[in-house]
Amino acid sequence: MILPIKALFTKERKKSRVCYTQSVTLLCFIFCFIFQHFNLFAQVSNNSIHQSSFLILDADPVQSTTDRSTVEWACINKKLTEKCLIYHNDQWFTFSSPIGGQLFLNVSNQECRKKFGVQVLVIEGNPCEASTYKLLHCESFTDQNDTFITIDSVEANKPYLINIDGFLGDICSFDIQLATKPKGYPLKQKSLGTLQLQSKIDQNIVTLNWRVDGELREELELFEVHRQLSTAFKSQLLKEVSLQFNAQGKSLDNYQYTDTLKDKGTYVYDIIGISKGGKRRLLDRKRIGYWPAGVYRSSPRLFASVPLNFKKKSDVDLLIMNELSGEILFNRTCVECSDQELSIDVTNEVLRGIQRFRIEVYHLRSKSQAAYNYRVSQDGMLLERID
């Protein structure tokens, strides 16, 4: 049977409408999939200073990452911070505390690709008005330990800005918290040497003995014993040791902790004191080498050969680091250097157990920079560059 022309057109229109609807549905599905997939790898919202993440005092830590973050050059003051840090992939936070005085930024759970850590900037001033900025704190390097940064003289109900950047462009995820009490490891704090800390090693058994006297004994609530292998990127909390008391209720003077080592190398033991008010201080430190019988410890002099590929002469700064932990070991300056090879002696650091090095090179005249990685060869006889 032959359908009328009108019926044929009606049938074709229905078929076209169905095909159109299916096509639109498919396109919407593809668009949504791409959009969601893109969001998984997009920048954090606080990559912009005008979308800074607000930190609430003593609230739960905020999670963030420097991955895919960029530098908002119009909103920074390079001159203010040029002696402290170099910007790579920053992001912004802000806070306004209901109370003034001393507060803390607790940085924890750092996971960094290069194991360097983040750098932290605390600023007073108007967002993106760089000429109004006043520097409150600039921390050019944090290691991988949970740590805290002290902010002094905070004014109540006054807005402040926080800039977080990956050290040397490191990609880091981390937690950050504004708090009235510090948490974690005292950052770059020198040992006070107040505990008369003594150590003894018998085979692989380490015994630490320390003594607390006078006002410090009355102030403290407990000790934390930390241990870090020189090749590791963070310390390990071994034990909390509470102050002990005799039958008369008087706190005791002498304390002891025993540890068992499994791996050869150089270890650093830290005793951190926690006061009744929550203050944390590095009270004493001891370095111990564990080299079982038969382990080859001695080494020839080991040098890192660093190429200086610069056309014009200038002072060149070199930063020698533990590649695994990001610890800055020492620095050197080559005066009026250009195109040449420079030898850096790292023998003492190798004897401490460090096996991998990173050397950052800065040509002061041209502002050019380069980085090289090195490792100790398997026989321990030379330092080879990793391309």
C-alpha cells in the first residue's frame, strides 16, 4: 500500500525528532563526562587571591594541593619576599581571628613528589594591593614532618593573608589549620641542650638518658622521643614519656628510653618538651651512628662535579641538599664564575648516611638557575650524576 505524501512527511519528522533527541542526549552525556573529568584535575579554587580559603580558628584542618597552581603575579610583592622565597605554584588562604596574640599555623600530612615541602608566607594587607603588604612571617622551607609556624602579635578581627607555595616548585598535598595550640615538630628549631642528654649504643640497642631540672621540670607535662634516619624525609615519634612522680608527689629528675635499631646509618634522636600550656620545644638532640660489624663505612673523598654553563662571569650560589628529605646540607658561593666545572666535596655527608644529593645553582647576574641530582655508586667509591 502506498502512503499519502503527508503521511510520509509525518513519519520522517517523527524519525528525525527521535534521532535529534538521542543525539542531544549523547552530546550532553559526553559533555558532562569531559567536564567532570576536567574538574578532577583542575586548579584548586584558592589559586586566586579573591577566592582565598578562609581558615576558622581551631576548626578541622583544611586539605589542599599545589598541583596545577599558578602564580598570580599581579597580587604578590617580590621585593618584600626576595630574600626569603621564590614563587612557583602558590595558592591563597585568609583568616580573621576573634582573639589576638600568638596563633599557630599547623601544617600536616604533607605528601610531596620531590620530598621538599611547602613554603609559607603570612601577610597583613589588602588582597592584590601589593603596596599595602606587611610581612608577618616568611618560611622558605618546611620539611615533611608535621610542623607548626608561629604567628606573633595577631590583632583580633583583622584579616590576614596566607600564601602557600611548593618549595622549588614541588607538588605537595597538605593539611593546614589555624589554631591556638601548636601541633607537630618545631620547625628549624635549634636544640636548647637543656637535658644533659646522654646516649649509649650496645650492638643495635640504643639507650638515652636525660635529666630535667628546676623550673623546666615544673613547667613540663611530657616528653616526646623522635628518631630520624639521615636518609629519611621525616622523623618518627617513638614514644611519649610523661613526667613521673614519687610517693610524695614530687616530679622525678631522671628519665630513660631504650630503642632497637634495624638499619645501618646515622640517626638523630630529638627530645621535644610539651609544657602544660601546650608549648612545644626541642630540648635536646643526639646523633648516633649504627654500623654493624662487617659494614664498610670508610670512603674516599667524594665530589659532585657541577657544570656552570653561564656565558658571563658572576657570583654563583649553590645549595646542596639531601634529595630524599629536602634537608639543606650546606651552601657554597663561586665568586666570579662562568663556564666551568665546579667540584663540591660531600664526603662528610655520605659518611652520615646520605646517598642522594640535589644541587641547586643560581647565577646572580642573569638570575638563571639549574638543578642537578647525584647518587653514590653501588660500590660507594664515586658520586655519579643522574640525568
